[in-house]
Amino acid sequence: MAKAIKILLIEDDVNLADNIVGFLQDFADVHAVDNGLDGEFEGQESPYDLIISDLMLPGENGLEVIKNLRAKNIETPVLILTAKSSLDDKIEGFNVGADDYLTKPFYREELLLRVKALLRRAGVYSEDNMITVGDVLINLENRGVQVHGQPVKLVGKEFDILTYLAQNKNIIVTRDQIFDRVWGIDSDTTINVVNIYLNNLRRKLEAVGQHDLIKTLRNIGFILEVEDA
């Protein structure tokens, strides 16, 4: 299965974190950090589809992480995963901006169901591994793209860029966000590579009649604009 989904896990219990990463690895790319400060940094600097966070963390607790991310207009869905199970704890978690709350111990299957529900609500996941944007159908399973049933051959990063834009349709994304998501913040490649791949992607889409699907907003970013949002 193509792992187009990226999840940030903030959990200081190394064994539990390893278990969660192992369980979810066939579903998504999961990056784990073991403290709140690193979690907040990752949540700000890298484009994730979902954050799973413990509450009792070294450096900065989970509530502070969520509150600080929301204060910086980071709207990534957050699932709190914690042993704190009182109603007051849950209310506090939702009040600072969490989207869901799962108490430990938990069933792995329930964790996956909640993850899928949050991603589905955010528009980045569907059970059939398909994303439809206007006349474009993206198959995450076989990395295929069709426009009106006509295959469009996209290679490597072209497909990844289109998928990322489609998962954020009608939302402006910056060149930095595309680079971080597709190449990774640790990549030695220069950020100018984004323009090269975007130009190739546009040319292939235009060849099948999609002339204005991806728009450039000068000095701001890019947007995949469709009317079916």
C-alpha cells in the first residue's frame, strides 16, 4: 500500500512508541519523538496529516504542545493518547484543541479506527484508497492517475506532489511545505526542485485538458482548486 499519509507520534514510552509505529507502518509513515519540545517543533516545521500525543511528556506536556500549535494556527488533527482518563482531563484536552481522546490501555484496532476517522474527516483518507479532485482520480494503492478515465503517467515525486495538493485541495500550500512533505526537511536537494517537478506535473495535466487545476499564487504558494470541496 502506498504510504501517502504522515503521522507524528509524541510518546515518551519507547516500547509503546515502537509498538504503535510497528502497528501503523503498513498504513502510514509514522515519525516518533519522545518529548513535548521536539513534538511541538515537528508539528510546526513539518507537514503531518495527524498528530498522536501523550499528555504526560518531558520538556513540555501534551496540553502545552497542542495549545501552542493551535496558537500558531497549526490545524493538524490531534488524537490524545494517555492514561489520564477523568472527564476533567478529557474536557481540558478538547478545550485546548484536541480532536479525539483515547485512554490507555487501548486496543490497537480501536486506535487505527480513530486514526482513520480523523483522517477521513480531514479529507486525506478514504477506505478505497482513492482521492477524487474534480475530474482527476488518484489511486493511492497503485500510484495511478486518471483524468476522465484516461491514464496520466506520473513518476515518483510528481505523483507525491499531486497527492499532497489533492489532500489539501482548496488550501494554499507553500513551496517549503511541499519540499518538506515530499523530499523531507533533511534532504540535500535544493528547494528549486519543487518548481521543476511542478512544471512537469502541470505539463502532463494540461496534456489531458487540466489547464488550471494547479494555480500559482505569486510569492505565496500553490493551490489545487476544485469546486467539489
